[in-house]
Amino acid sequence: MLIAFLRHGSNGALIAGVLALALWAAAGGPALGPGWIVLGALLFYASEYGWHRFAFHASPSSRPLVLRLQRRLHYDHHAEPGRLDLLFLPFWFLAPVLAANALLFWLIFGAGAVAPMVFGVCLAILHYEWTHYVAHIPYRPRTAWGRFIKHYHLRHHFISEKFWFGVSNPSFDVLWRTAPDPKTVTKSPYVRNLFGDRATDGLK
């Protein structure tokens, strides 16, 4: 289970990065202040909902290159939710996003906040990826919360792609009212094929 998690996406690189930052700090490098770590993690959890709802579920682009990126980053995951190679964030996407985050942290909070905030973001991404992974494999979580969040996410894949965007937590779904009672939602014909033919026409 853990080996499969480490073998795909950016997970191995994320763990290596977290360990490298921790060792660097222990050797006298940048201080990993807990307040900054928590802030970085919270900013990721806030962005998780926005990325999923507004970027990964954006309408298909008319540009073939952009459409291929959309398909790899999310559309194809809906089509084949059990494929691990489509489940995790790829390194070529995550690396520039983390670099952009580091730059923003430096500009807004100063150089001393960059390392601990990036550390917090990486920890939060690992939590997100593990939660997402558990939701899509034949495994029953041991805790009530784990079972809840697994079933919660699978509603997004098997009932309607228009709701339940939170993967690691439902907070922003509650805030933005995208967490209805599943009994009141009609199954979407596009939940496994986002945007239907519109998602493939641009590649013909």
C-alpha cells in the first residue's frame, strides 16, 4: 500500500523534500517555526478547493495542448478513477506550483517564512494525496473520519461532479454550499466523462 503510494506522482519527491528541509533546519538552517508551518498548511487546504472546483473542472480549452493538460490533470481521473497513474499530482505540475508559492511567501511574509511555510504546504499536500489515494483503493479506513471522508469524496466521482470538491476535508464545500444531501442529487451523466464530447473534440 505504502510502496504504491510512493511509486506514483510526486509523493516520493515530496517526502524527500520534507526530510531535506527538516535535516537542514536541524543542522542550523532555517527555523521551521510551527506558526508558519500551520499557516502554510492552512493556505494549501484553502487552495485545494479552489484548484479542484475552478481549475481542474474548468471548461475544456479550444487549444489542444491545454486540453491535453486538463485531461491529464483531472478529466482522465474521472474517466478512470481507479488508475493510480492518473490519481496523483505529477511532478511537472507540482514543482512550478511550489516554486510560485515560495516566491509569494517571500514577497508577502519575508525570507524567514519561506522554508517553514513550504514545509507546511508539503505536509498538507502529502495528507491530501494520501487521503485521495485511500479513497480510490479497495481499503476500509480504520477510523470513522477516514471512512466518512472516503465516502464523501466518492460521491464526487459516482454521483455528481458538480458537488463535494473537498478531498482532504469538506470545510469549503460547507462554506460554498457544494455539499448537499446526496439523496437529493440526481446522478450526473457526466460524472465519469467530464463535459462529454467537448473534452475530446479539441483533440480531433
